[in-house]
Amino acid sequence: MSEPGRGFTVGSQVFVDLWSLMGLVPLACESPGESASVFTALAGEKAAFVAVEKEWFDGLPESVRKRLEKSADPVWIQFPSCESGEMR
């Protein structure tokens, strides 16, 4: 029987710190321009899903966003940014 995938969280330090309290594996990355480190880390893991900060996700190139939005392995789930008015 294979191990179940784990949940990860990607975005600003505050965002990933809060989600890590729920047991997700934090991958802090302040800028989408530095996303190569995130994708490298995820490639070596068995990720079931990624809770990603919407503001960070929106900063990725459109072609990358489209591919991730369709991805089922892992599933990318967008959540409002902590500093935005969406959380109030």
C-alpha cells in the first residue's frame, strides 16, 4: 500500500506559517519570481495538494498558472492573501 500524499503550502512567510499550524508542509517563497525553488522541492515530494496564496499565484506567468490550475497531481488550491482585504 502506498503512502498518502502530503499537503503543502506556498506563499509569503506569514501565509505558510499560518497554514503550517494546520499540519501543512511550509514552502515560504516571497516572490513568484523565485518559484523554481518551490517546484524543485515539490518534485521531490509526494504532494497531494498545495494551498497557495492567491496573490503569489497570480504573480506567476500565465502559462504556468494555466498548467497548475489544470493539475490533478498535485491539486493547487488558491486562498486569499493574509495581508489583503479579502481576509477581513
